[in-house]
Amino acid sequence: MKPETVEYRPAKLVPKSPQEVRELTVRDYKRNAERAGLNPSASAIETLALLDCEMADAYMRGVDISPPRPKQAKKPRIIQPKDDIDRAMKAAPAKRDRPLSFADFVDISARWPFAMGRVKRIIQGATPNRDPLKVAATCEMPELAVALIRLQRNWLMRHRDSKHNPFRGMGDVDARRALVRFVEDICDRSSGKMGPWWVPK
């Protein structure tokens, strides 16, 4: 018959003095460490017990002795000097493109309304997407839709000095005439599938 094992239950701690509290706390911490298979030094146990006693005493007195939270450094606010703003305003182009109207192109070519009608048929069925090439792939004639996208990009970037831009070095009037000619060329390429886009009267 196996001997009956009795579970150890520490008696209620009723100390008479602060010194006795510390001694009993050190005793219990040492027992707990030994049960866990640890063998800390006596000085380490006494230091831990003393800190815990001080914290318990402060709690009973309503004093918070927990370490303060580290303050987060505020991000410096960047203030742009007024002189820099003034220089940026002066560097901006004084003359900006005015919005082009339909009449600007009709004056160049009477066929422009017909060309716009054909462009609508070329891009018919376009599905919205952030990628312009994916949009073009869903159009009625994807290859010509890509040509229109590239033409629009070159038109918007015509003031940049790029040797790859067909509008490079052109004035406003010449650039509009060239744009009409390029659009009509694309419309001509669609005639094989969609038939003539403009019939002379």
C-alpha cells in the first residue's frame, strides 16, 4: 500500500513586522524555485523578494511606483519657408493649356465629327481598369485602342523635349493639325473591319 501523499499548503501569512514579511517572502520564493528545479542564489531571491514587498507596500498605500512609460518622440513638423514657395510659384509656367473645345478641331477638319464617331466604335466595350493596356484589350479593336492611348499620351506630353514624341517642337496650331491627321490615320486603319468612316458628299 502506497503511503498517502499530503499536498503542501502554506499557512496564512500573518507577519508581525516588515522584517518578518521579508524573511517569509524569501522562504516561500526559495521553496517555489526549488520545486521548479531551479537553484538561484540567496542574494537573487532576497533582491526579488525585497522589490515585491516594496511594490505590495506601495500598492497598499495607494502609491504607483511602476516605471513611467517611455515618451514617444514627436515627429518634427516640416514648415516650408515662404521664399521656397515663392520660387516654386515663379518656376511654374505662366501660360497653361486652355481646355480644347470640339470647335478647335472642326475648324481644322470638317471630318472631325466622323472621326470621333469612329473612335467611339473602336473603343466600344472598354472595361475600366487601372492598366490602360488592359482597358484596350477589352475594346472592339484592341490594337487601334492601344494606338489611341499612345497618341493621347504623346499629346499630353508634347511640351517635353522627347525625340520619341511626334509632336516635339510643334506650335499649338501645328500640333492640333498633326493630332487630327494621326486620328484620321487610325480611323483609316479601322475601315477593313468596320467599313468607311467618312464618305465624301
